[in-house]
Amino acid sequence: MKLQNFHSKRGRCSIREAGSFRQFFSAVHQSRRRHFVHGAGSMDYYASQSGLRKWNDSYKVIAACTALLLCLILNRLEVSAAVLISMGIVNVWANQVPFRDYVGFLKIPIAFLVLGSAAIACGVSAQPAGDYRISLHWCYLYLSKEGIRQAVELFFKAMGSVSAMYFLALSTSAGELAGVLRKAHVPKIIVELMNMIYRFIFILTKVQRNMKTAAVSRLGYVDFKTSCRSFGQTGGNLFLLSLRKADTYYDAMVSRGYEGEFLFWEEEKPVKFWQAGILAIYALGLLFLYFLVK
């Protein structure tokens, strides 16, 4: 009887251990998948694989800024929607970003804009007000047609601007953007700091991913309380490691001849006549749409 109970307990323990191992490997797989699909490195990956990578970098910056400024200055719902749709088509078709990944990039700004637009559309009043209202006994939560219109216009304007910036980020790498800023005579210290901070983000991301994997392997995220403790310990250790790695990488740069300026090889990419024509037609099309719906 004792031997039978021992085997039954051992079987239950092995089942629980197998379940915990399955949860562990599933969590590791999901974290790795989230990193490679929607992580910080995805932007640089798509910029290097973009169909527009051979186009002039200054031209792409001017094109993105043109779409952004027209979306903000014209301030019409139809123009903002046109910028959002056109930039989405360019990002999926020309930048060769899978539609599912592009939607994943838009999830975070959409979440913030939905909350911000809801705050604009809704109002609280002690007296009945607005076109639609809900009584909360001590006050009224109301909606007005003007507030809804402003919220919708704000949402599409912001999303159009975000999609224009995604066009730049998904077609131009950070090194190429630094070269454009250098040509625009932006102060050298700003360009150097931007480049170093951007590169150091990937170093910290890799360290944090390794530390989280180590914590998951030790059941550091088995429940909410343990997850909070592991998160705090990871954050503290990451701060100390970041200081240590900053000194190490600075010494490595100095040993390779760093004198306060990064020098990158830049490829000559002349702007072609038909490329300038595309940008002019696009800008004129947005202006025509503005005067058409005005």
C-alpha cells in the first residue's frame, strides 16, 4: 500500500512538473515571438528590407514631413483619412511590411487615441447638457455632436500623422536619418547623442530579455506577487548593468579611434525626376481634396 501511494504521488508530481515545464517553454516562446515580431528591432529590420531602401534618404524625410504637415495644416477629416490610407498602402506595399505586423504597430497609438478621443467627446455636468446624456444621480455624463466631431477629427488627424512617421521609420534606418540631420546642419552633439541612445536601446533590450528568460526559468513569474518582485529586481539589476556596459562600450570605441564623432559610410542615392513627380502629385492631390470638400 505504501509503495502504491508513493508511485501515485510521484506520478502526480511528474504531471505537475511537466505542466510547469510546458508553461515555461510556452512563456519563453511567446516572449521571443513578441520580441521578434513587434519588438524594438523590427523597425530596423523592415527598414533594411524595404523596397524604398535605394531611394534618397533626404527625399524620404521630405516626403514624410510633407504628408505630416499637410495632414496637420489642412485639418480636414477627409484629408487625414486620405493620408492614413495612402501611407498604410505605401507601408504595406512599398515597404513590404506584412499587414498583420503593420496593424500590430498601430495598436498602441490607437489605444492612446481612443482614450484621448473619448475624453474629448464626453463631458460631465451638474445640469442636463449635450445631445446624449446619462444620469449618475449627482451629475450627468453627456455627449454632444460637436464633441463627437472633434474627437473623430482628432483621431484621424493623429493616426494620419503616425502613419506618415511610420513611413519614415519603416523605410529609413537610424544611421541614414542621422546622415540626413547632419546634412541639414543639426548640431553635431544632438546627432551623436541620438545615434548613441538609439544603439544603446538594443543593448539594454537584449540584456533585459536574457534576465527575464533567466527569471522565467526559475519560476519568477509564476504568480502576480512573484512577478512584481522579479520585475523590480530585474529593473534594479538592469540599471547597474547599463552603467557597467556604458563604460565598457565607451572604452571599446576609444580603443578604435573614437574622437567624439561617428563616421558612417553613406551611399549616393540621387533623386530621380519621376520620384519628385510622385511627391508633387501626392501633395497636389491632398490640396485638391481639401478644396473639394471645403
